[in-house]
Amino acid sequence: MLKLGDSALEVRQVVEKLRRLDFGLEPTDRFTTAVKRSVEALQSANVDSSGQPLKVDGKVGPNTTWAIDAALGQQKLDVKTSVELPPVPPGGSQAGREALSIALGEAEARCGEKGSDNHGPDIRRYLNGVDEGSSWCAGFVSYCFKKALGHDGAFGYLVGAQAIHNRMKDLGYAYDAAMSNPPQPGDIIVWRRVDPAKPQKTSWMGHVGLVHSFLNGVLWTVEGNRGPYPSVVSPFRYSWADLVERSENDRFKGLYGLSRHP
């Protein structure tokens, strides 16, 4: 396990791999704060070999090592890997629940990338005319709402996570989730992704998905464009405590529900 303060050849090898993934790090064999933040940024965007989100702790153990190698094309995720979701509980808005139903259908069909990263017929559907090759998580969420409602819905058809965050916040749909005020089915969840050495790099500006359910401290979601190529629409699970801890470093951005309008 490599962590902050370590100094070793293995650290230099990790840094070199992160540089190949376009992180703005200088070559070093010291596990500096900049290296830790870059590892956290990679963890926030990737999955382990079982297809589930990595723990964002800034340490490089077996799961993060696998994810780095997978991002470099040296490991392959079994796209058939999935998780068994609990039943969708009551709650949420009608629009959100209908969009979630569409998302679950896309996950069941294993829709996602084909041919190359951020490309394929499904990605063209989600991006709605935006050039292929762009990140598609927000386009997927917009697609689900439009397909469910027959129109663009409350926030329009947006293909950027930051744009959805800004629009939903402006519309008054943001809320602070708690055990007594849990996330609801069909709500929108947004993360912030930034390479700390290149904060201006817009391709890392965010990630977005749909809430499936919240039960016993575990949040279930349906998301697109998480993990290495070939990324497919998939269900994911998170420890709520881990997500809340991320907010201290501004990685977990917020929750938005169409039933939460003041």
C-alpha cells in the first residue's frame, strides 16, 4: 500500500502511469500531496475489478493499481459484471422515477461504448448531436428524462455535469441529504472531477448519475461513463459515509430532486 509520505521506486512507477493518463505531475519517487490528490481524482472516476466504485482515499493498493492499469488498457473489466439491485422504494418525483426506469432498461441492455472510448451508437443517442468523443454521463441522464417524458424536462437537454449542477441549483432543486432526509429514486447526483494539477481541464469537470435507492447507509445509483473502456450503463453502490467525507474535498458535489422544489 503506497500512501502520502512514502518514497520508493514503486511511487515513481505510479506517478509515471498517472502522467501517461495525462495527470499534470512532475516525475518523482516521493508520494507528495500532489500525487495523493491525483490518485483521489483517478479513484473518483474509476472502478475496481468487480466493476464497483473505488474508495477515494488517496492510497494505492491492489484495487487502485488495477484501476490505473485498466485505464491504461493493461487490464480489462468484464462488462458482464453487475450487482443485484434492491427493489426501487417509494418516493421521488414522477419524472425522476420514469427517468430511472429508462436508465434501468439501458443498464439491462448493457448500453454504452463500442469501438473506442466515448464512441458508439448508444453514445451518439446520449450526446444528442454533440460530437462523439465527449464525456457522456450527463447526456445519458438528459436522455433518460427526455425518453421518459417525451420532452427535455425541467432542466433541458444538457450534456455537461457541471451544466446540470448549475441549472438544477438555479432552479431550486438542490437539497442537503441526511438519514432523516435521504436521497430519493430518480434524484440526480453530481460529483466534481478535477485533475488538481490541471484544474482548467474541462474534461474532468464533473460526473452525474441517477439515484436508484438508499437503504441502511448504502446509496445505489445508475450511471454511464464510469470506469475504463468499454464503459457501459451500470448500477453502482456507495457507502453514504464515504460520499459525505468526499464533500470536504469538493468531490461529491450535490443532490437534486424534482420533488424538492421550495
